[in-house]
Amino acid sequence: MSETTQAVVDDGIDKIDPHHHIWDLQRNYHPWLIDPNPPRRVYGDSTPLRHDYLIGDYLADAANQRIVKSVYLQCGWDPSDPVAETRYVQEVSDAHPQGFPHAVVAHADLDADDVETLLKGHCQFPLMRGVRMLLNWHETPHYRWSARPDYMSDPKWLRGYELLGKYGLSFDCQLYPHQMPEAAAVAARFPEVPMIVNHTGMPVDRDAAGVQRWRDGMTALASHRHVAVKISGLGMVDHHWTEESIRPFVRDTIEIFGADRTMFASNFPVDKLKGSFDRHYEAFKSIVGDLPLADRRKLFHDTAQRVYRL
């Protein structure tokens, strides 16, 4: 069946999407979407993303899946003015009849000298919930988002991380499995800062050793009760994914973290590179179709509502 005729099963569950993006390239500067020669990333060619993707576009993509609330994640905004990204999303939400998006996870360089001033700037907006600073480091150059591999052991970065607790903010943690033991140590040191693992922990290395490294790292992170996880982004590391190819990662994640700390997310429009919104969500629904209704409600709605204080 083609994606244009994807069968949609109404499971009766209102959903919260805790991870998506929007961008208005006519109004705002996103270097990776505007500058020539976009960087190569793990997800492949980003050319199809280099156009406006407004809240109406997102809601059109999501129209069949009972999305009632959503969380915006920072996405490569002009690094000279991170607070402007939060201001923009607040304006979009204020103007939308249903208030989409309903929360913001903003960018901050946690090792910056002025990080506290930056956090205060973000926190002037009611939608502000947390920070994401991309930590992905890999020996394969085009898998890297981070400028360096050692942030989580840098005392200056750790001081910035500690400030998240002061301001009641969470940390969205995007990294690779080999970095998870270090992230687990950060979580242990700062239990007052909720941590949310992004994109199913990005299991990019698919040999037996790589999958075991992912499973061990997820288990280490899940041992801390204030760590949650979003199941999304599997197409970024499995470009020809099928329901069966992602099933082990979905079910293992739920088993490791439990439904009360796991949530499904779209990562749109980035995950649109690897399939429609319906294709992703119908796969999620099928993979967990045998779970109790209470667990499925947590996975699709309740966990996101609690974690992002919606």
C-alpha cells in the first residue's frame, strides 16, 4: 500500500506530539536550511526540508492522528539570538486558535559565559519548558551535531546544566549510545533536572555490539527515575525502515523505561524524509496494539502531558 493510501486505524486515543519543528524561512534565519551547501547529517539529504514548514503544514500532516497538543523543539535557529526562537514560537501559539504548539524546548549553549542570562530570557515566555543542546558525537563525521565530544565532563557545561534545575527546566538529551554512560552520570549528579532522551537513543550502529551498547546505555539511563524517553527518529538511523525493523527498538525501549516514562513523537518534518506522519503513527499503533489501553494512553498522551507540564 502506498503512503498516499495509508490505512488509518482510529484507536480512540487523543495524542500529544512531544517533538516537532516548524520554520518560516521568509522571516527567520536557520543556517542549515538557508545557507548554501547544507551540512550532511545522519538522516541523509536535507534538500526536501529547505522550504517553509508552518504550523498549518504540520497540522495538515498530522490531521489523521488525533493530535491535541504538541511540543516544539529547537531546530537550528540563528545561533546569535536563541531567545528569538522561543519568542517566535510563543507568537505562533498565541495566534493559533487551539494554541499549537503548546510548549517550547529551546536552545542554550550550557557552557556559555552568559548562559544564566539566556535562560532568563527564554523563561520570560509561558511556553518555555526545557533546553536542548545537541550532544551527538560520533567517529563518523557526518553523524556529528556537537562541536566536541567532552561537554558532559566539562565543569563549565555542568554548571550550566545545574542552572536548569534552578529555573525549573528539563533537558532534552540527543546523543548516541556510546555517550549514554556519561549522560547517565550527569542524570545521577543532577536528579532535580528531568532528562528526556531523544529519538529512541539513536541506535545508529546496528551490528550486534552496537545494538547491545544501545540496550545497555538505555538501561543505565532508565535506572534514574527522572529520565524519560521519546520514541521517534528511527528513520534517521534506518533509512529503509519497516514496522518489523523498528519493532525491537520500540518494544525494548518500552520494556526498559516503562510506559509511564516513554512517549511516541513525530520528529516532523525531519522524519517526513523517511515516511508520512500516518506511516509512522500507524506503525507505532500496530507495534503496541497488544498492550493494555492504559499503557497506550501513556505512550501517546499521558507521559508527554506530565513530562512537559502541559
